[in-house]
Amino acid sequence: MPIDDTLAQFSDWSFRSAFGVFVLASVFLMAQFATRTVAADDRKRELVAAGGTARPAAPIAPTVPGRIEPTPSRPKSEKYGGMGHALVVLGLILTVASIVLRGLATDRFPLGNMYEFVTMACAAAVVTGLIALRGQRHTQVFVVVPVMILMFLAATVLYADAAPVVPALRSYWLPIHVTIVSVGSGIFLVAGVASLLFLLKMRFAGTDSAGTESAGATGALARFARRLPAAQTLDRLAYKTTIIGFPLFGAGVILGAIWAEAAWGRFWGWDPKETVSFIAWVVYAAYLHARATSGWRNTRAAWINVAGFVAMLFNLFIINMVVSGLHSYAGLT
């Protein structure tokens, strides 16, 4: 099957452009995070925890009839955040364009190797971050940075030229099974980041089990952690995204077993990829169970969620690149 080299080149250019845009977006988002002041509610909680009282708000000056009041300027953090958010959306559009162009260039569904899988997972992670963090834009940088790392690895270590897929992947199950798994992986990335930030908040911001901040936490890490959303907000974000990713990933595993029966004559053979995928799914099931269990809802459950994310990364890189098995379709040479 001939490959359209022009479209393949455009796909690569779109991918590289997306990476550059995400790098620029991360700069603005970091600037927003650094210049953001702690919310008034956070300060009030800190004062109350320290035994003080919140300072009353300054009185609003009365307006003078006939006088044109100057429009208050937007804080720098909001300006940086607006530019960073716009660049994230542009980077997402370029990433999706690279996926579509790769599919048109090869006349197949563009999920035949690790480069294409990671690209799809990154796009899913960015979409999830834009939706889940729409009220906490200053934390989008913590999704963009892992996406940048994955895209860098995809463009260097995992890159594969546009080419037809191996005969074993020429099936209608490819777009069904692999799309669901890649999207679920992208959602789990956001869940894992949320749990890591939650643990950071609990450890360095001086929060107690209820997520209330105390005044005892000091130092650079404490100041950094105080700029994060409330611990309960991060915990709920991790829980909600995992609830979405868990059934998707589980459906991907089940559909993969159905495809395996059609391709290899058995539903399950304890192939390394199958085994680690099942382990990751069980870990996420344990997280959801722990999250609903009294005494495990805070840091213990968060660590289980992080363990699930580590299992996903292990499955993606180590199993595909080091361990040989029936799922050795990484496209690496």
C-alpha cells in the first residue's frame, strides 16, 4: 500500500509544532502559577487555623456621578493564564491534526505503533485536563509538562516512520481496542497527576486529614504547595477522572481479549502485556475501593492511585520495549 510522503511530512511537522506550542504554553502557565496569590479563602483558613481572625475587606469607595471610572487591569496571573490556555488549545489542535494526517498518509487507523499510541494518549490527556481543570487553570501546567515529556519520548525514542501496519493488526478491532486503551491511559495520566499533587499538598502545605491548612508548614515547598488547589479538590479530581478511565480501560482489556480469541484462538494467554494490563486494572479497582473505605480515603488511597499510574507507565514502556511477547508491535527498530 503506497504511503503519501507529503501528508506524512505534514503530520510530523504538526507534531513538532504541537510540542513547541506546549513548551511555550508551559512557560506562560508556570508564570501564572508563580504570580498567583493565595486565594482569600485559603488565607482565611490559615488565619483561623493559627488562632487569628480574618482581616475585614476594605470598604468600597462610592462612585461619583458623571465620573468615568477606569477599568481595573487584569492581574498578571490571569493574563499569563489566558495566553497559556489558548496555547494549550492550539497545541491540542496541532496534535489531533498530526494524528489525522498520519492516518490519511498511511490509509489506515493511526494507532499501529507506540509513537501513534502515545500521541493519541497525549491528546486524550490534554482534553481531560482542559475539561477537568477548567476551574483551576493554574494547575494545567502539571498536565502539560508530563504530556511534553511523553511527546519528547515519542518523537525521539519511540518514533516510527509512516508505514502500513503488520498483518496481525489489520483488523477492525484495532481502532476499537487501541483507541479505548489509549484514551483511558490519557485520562489516567490526569488522575495520577492529581493524586501526586494531593500528596504534595498534604505533605508540605501543612494540611490535616480534612484538607484544612495549618500555619506550621514553612519553606519553599510549603509555599509552592499552598498555591495548589485545596487538597479535597485534588482528591475529588483524581477520583472523578479514575471513575471515567477505569471502565474505559477495563472495556479495552475485555475487547482485547475478544480480539485475541479471533486472532490467536484464545481469550487469555498470560502474555506480558495482558498480565500487566490486568494488574494495572486491579490496582485501579483497589484504589476505587480504598477511596470508598473509611480510613483509606486520604493518602493511602492516593498512593494506590499513583501505583496504578506507575503500572501503566511500566506497561507502556518496559513491557513494549524490553519484554518480548505477542504484543510486540512497538514499531521500534
